[in-house]
Amino acid sequence: MTAFMPLTLRFCDNKTMLVGSVADAATALRHQWPDKTAPAYLEAARLVRLAVEGTCCPRPAFEAFREAARQQGILVAKPRSRAHEWLDAAASP
């Protein structure tokens, strides 16, 4: 089981990777990204490194990673499952 809802990334070399933990994120950051000098990428790399070392909470690191991937257009959007729709309907007033 992963620590977070897994993300699918498609890198510049057209390879894909499922990322569900900060350890996975650290590995993914070593792949081919469109711009490894972008501020969001650099911040995500810094926070993920700190999270792996244990000096940063994993959640903010993973969120920074997700945002960097979104900004660079490598985050693969997946349709919501029926289970998500049912849970959203059950939670709505």
C-alpha cells in the first residue's frame, strides 16, 4: 500500500511511473523532466530530499512534488472511479 493516492507521471522520454510515496518521488525526480531548473521542481526536490532524510513531513513534500509535476505537464490525469463518485455523493448533505 502506498502512503498517498498514487500519481501517474509521463516523462519527456515517454516513460511512465506510478508514484505513491516520497521514496517514489525521489526516484521520479531523477527521471527526465521538462525543466529541472523550474522553481516548483527545485522546491519539490528540496522537500522530498528532506522528507526522505526525516527532517520534513512527507505530506507537504508529496504535495510540492504533485504541484511540480502538474506545472510541468507530466501528471497524467485519471478519470475518477465510480467509488469516488459514490463516496462524494454519500458525503454530500
